[in-house]
Amino acid sequence: SAVISQKPSRDICQRGTSLTIQCQVDSQVTMMFWYRQQPGQSLTLIATANQGSEATYESGFVIDKFPISRPNLTFSTLTVSNMSPEDSSIYLCSVQGPGGTEAFFGQGTRLTVV
Amino acid sequence: KQEVTQIPAALSVPEGENLVLNCSFTDSAIYNLQWFRQDPGKGLTSLLLIQSSQREQTSGRLNASLDKSSGRSTLYIAASQPGDSATYLCAPRSNDYKLSFGAGTTVTVRA
């Protein structure tokens, strides 16, 4: 299994500011994914982050709002830019386990925008 | 686009009862399907992974079945305990490795 460390675990931010969330994995993985879980909702994929290439964003998510870095095979960051209260959500990092099968998740970052 | 439906949305049972959680999905061209558990405000814990070629997968008190052609999976939890109280999420994976999630079934096991 893969162990994922996500930081920060929670934060309260002022509207108009930006927050960068870090995701560290204990093993090298090709594909990392970022999800958003809005209050009372299920998970929605924001983007896929592959090392050495630009992140691929899902419909409704844009790079200017959610820039992603993937500098190596064990680390990624997601930035939530120019935040508004509607961005209040849990943001989760996910990786595929060895062999590209089982998916593992970090503990999430609970973001509240005031 | 894959649509995932989980029924029931919520379930409350006394301790010791068996649980049956249903998941249906619209696109049967899946790579595999994973069941997760989520505790309030937390991340996801993987429970079971069932490959598209499998019909069933078991781990302890958990058993998941998969009928790929009809787009259905069922998670069975035997002899439920209060510690099983959580939200259970079904997530089929497409061939491009992306997971699609249902809204989940929130389970409460009463002591």
C-alpha cells in the first residue's frame, strides 16, 4: 500500500487569498489525482497530475484557479487561488498503488474560506 | 460520463445485523471497482478492490460482488459493529484510471 501525507490538514483562509496544499507519497507513483469534496457531496476529480507533463483538468476546473505542480514522482501540490466561500471543501490527494490498481487517499485538507 | 448511484442513501441498524449496500453504474467498461470507507471529515480508506474479471472479493467481514455487465456491485458487511458506522463509497475505475464516485451510503450501527 502507499502512505500519503497531506498538508495542511485544515485551514481557515480569507477570501481573495490562495492556499497551497502539499501531497507527499512514500513511494514513486506515476499518476496522482486531486479531488474536491464539497460539503455533503461526494468526490469530484479536479485534475490528474503526471510527472513531467502538464496536469490534465476535468470539465469545470481550470489551471488559473487550481494550479498544480508535480516536480517528482513522490510529490505534488495543488493551489486554490483567489478563494471564495464556494471553495470551502475537503481537498484530497490520491495515487494508484503499485501495478496501477488500488487507489489510496490522503487524509484530506479541510478548507474553510471566510 | 460514468454515473454512479448508491442505494440506500442512509441506513441505521442494531449491532449484529448484516448490511447490504448497493451500487450501480452506467458504463460497464470499467477497469475495476473499489469500495471505500469515509469517516466524518476524513479521507478515504480502501476496503476492497474487485477487478473487472472477478465476480467477488472478500476481506474479513466484508464481501463485495460485481456484475459488470449489468453495472452493479454490492457490499455486504456481516455482523455489524458500532465501529462500522461511516459513509461507504463505491468507485468504478474507467480504463483511463479515473475513479467516479457515488454519493455514498451513510451507515449507523446502534449499540
